[in-house]
Amino acid sequence: MAYADPAVRRARDRERVAKRTAARIAAGLCAKCGRTEPLPERRLCAPCNDKRNAASRARDARLRAAGKPRRDPDKAKQFERERSRRLHAGRKAAGICTKCGRAPARPGRTTCEPCAEQHRGRDRARHARAKAEGIPYGGRDPEARRRAGRKRSRRRAEARKSAGLCIRCGTIPPEEGRAMCEPCRDDRRQAKRERHRERRAAGLCVKCAAPAPGGKAYCEPCAETRSRRRNLEAKREADRRRYAERRARGDCTSCGKPANGAAECEACCDAARARYDARRAAGVCVKCQTPTWGGTAYCAPCAVAKEGRRDREAEYAARRQRYAERRARGRCVECNTPSPGVARCEPCSRKHRESSGAFRGIPIWDPTWTVIEIATGEELGTYDSQADVALCLAFAKLSRDEVEVLCDASPMSSLTAPPW
């Protein structure tokens, strides 16, 4: 029985092939031909295994000649990453070493002692080699190692602070309202004084140890950053104060004109919308105007910062309130143009309908070819291209007249336009 839906037919084919393979394996026969016994600890016999290896080599050679990778690098990387995670989780749950998978893991650890010592030896050798070459952090990414160190220090400081101990030495309780004990504070102050004095005497920046021209305490980048930080803090405080005052008066928080209780007036909303559309069309971040990739509206830093401050409940409440207000005034709930009697104007309504599932239609599936031997009626397999069909006939030593090739392409496919 022929199925009209290619997805249903493919699912039936996969189920049928899986049952046939399981039956052949249970009977101790080759999973491919079902005639002879497979090789030791294998599922295929020697001829079928050789055919599969030859087909793989031919496909690799064809892709290599075309300048294409043998596998999709992104998919291969994702597959290996998921496989490693599954293997690590399974070994960890079984209580064995996650590296070798043979010896029991150490108490409270995930690796055995030989693997841990081997790892430590590699780290020592890498650090010694990098130190001899003058490379910091054993050749690892300095910024990544610094981030990891800061994160580890924060965790340790939080744990000691929760225990009521000094965050520096972890042994003496600090004074009331302090994070460090008095001896550690004295040591830190003395160390800062010594470092400041040494760098000033050497003509270096007291912050980053870079050359500081003119006998100054800070180099130009550090001085600019220090000045900007001070100015930014004062500016942010002034912005917060002005925002709160304008919101309390019911004025626009951007221009200060009356906004009837809203955060921004109509003119500022229109200007912000036009600025957003222009930046989106230019392919830059709508916040800081840095280039974005993949068609996103925000760059990575701005997206992280926005997600951290985002209040979805407040957004939903504001959308519901805006919807009710525009409906009561007979305006379009999307673009705020006059729309009496309906929620959306004609352009917004058409855009809303076309973005729904009603306009999706039936997808165009790629055709497949099924090879059937005429003499025996045996199905030799289903392939995704005619080149694979030719390879199948070559390996099976059959001519084109001895087989029947069925294609599941629609008869109307040649009369339809391409999807692009």
C-alpha cells in the first residue's frame, strides 16, 4: 500500500527495517544481507562490511573532491559533546572514574587516583613549559583563568562570610560590620602601600603597572577609566533622580513633556520605534549600535544585561493595560492607528494572520529512491540521491535493467516553484 504522506511512509520503512534487523541479529545472521554469520563482535558479515567501508570511502572521496567536510562540523561537535556528557553522567552515577571508566572513583571525586595523577602530571609539565617560555597561566587563556579565579574567590568568600569568619584567612571572626579581621586588614593595607610606593618609584601606573608618562600615578587608560567611573556614577544617580521626579509628576521621562501618566509621550515613543527599526535594518545592536550576528536585535553583552533586568510580569501587565486602553479608544492595539470596531487595522491584521500557522502549507520533502531487485523482489535499500543508487548497483553487481527504482517525488513537483 502506497502512503501519500512521505513522513508516514518513512516511519513505516524505518520500523520495518528495525524489525528485520532485530530478527536477523537474534538469529545470529548478518544484519545487512541476512544470509551469513557476522564477524566476531560485529553485526555485519565480511562482504557486507567491506561494501559499507568502500561506500564510506567513496562518499568521503566525493565530498573531499568537492571541497566539503565529511561531516557537518557543528553537528559532529554537538554530537561528541552530548556523547561525552552522557558517558560522564553514566560513569559518575555508577561511581567509577569518568576518565578511564574502569577503576572506582576516589571518595568525593569523579576520577580515580591514577587518572588524577596523570592529569596533575600533564598540568605540571604544561605549566613548566609555559613558564620557561614566559607564558602566564600555563598557556591557558589568561582572561578565562582570571574569570575562573575570581569566581572561585567569590564562592570561598561567601562561604566564609556565611560562617562568620574572615574572608581572607578563614580562621578569625571579623569585627562587627567588617568582612576581614584586623590582622588581615593591616597586611592588605601594608601590601597596597608597598606596591603603590614601588610602582611610583619605577614610574609605573599604580593600578596596572603600565608606564605612566609625566610622573603621574595612573596611565592614560586607567586615568580615563577612573574619571569615567566617577562621572558615570554621578550621572546615573542624577538620571535616577530625574526619572523618579518626572514619573511622579506624570511627565515623559525622556523629554519632560506631559505624558498623561505614561512613561513616555507619543512623540518619544515614535522616535524610539523609528530608531529601533533603523538599527535593526542596519544589522546593529538596538542598544549600543555594535554589529550583531544571526539577525538578533541585541549584541551578547546587551542581551545578558537586558535579561538580568527584565521583569516579565511587569511587561505582561503593561501590554494588557495598553491593549485595553487602545481598544477603548478605538485604536489599533499594535500600531495605535485608528481602527474602529476591530482590534487591529488591516495591515496589522494581515501581518498577524500571515504569521500564524494558517499560511504554513504542506512542506516540500526531498525525494528518495528505493531500489528493488526484479528477480527476487528484495528491496536493496532507500537512498537520498541517484549517486547513492548508482553505488548500490555497483556494489550489488546489478545492471539497471535488473532492478526497479521507485522515486517518491510528486508528479507535480516539476511544475511547482522552488521554496525560495
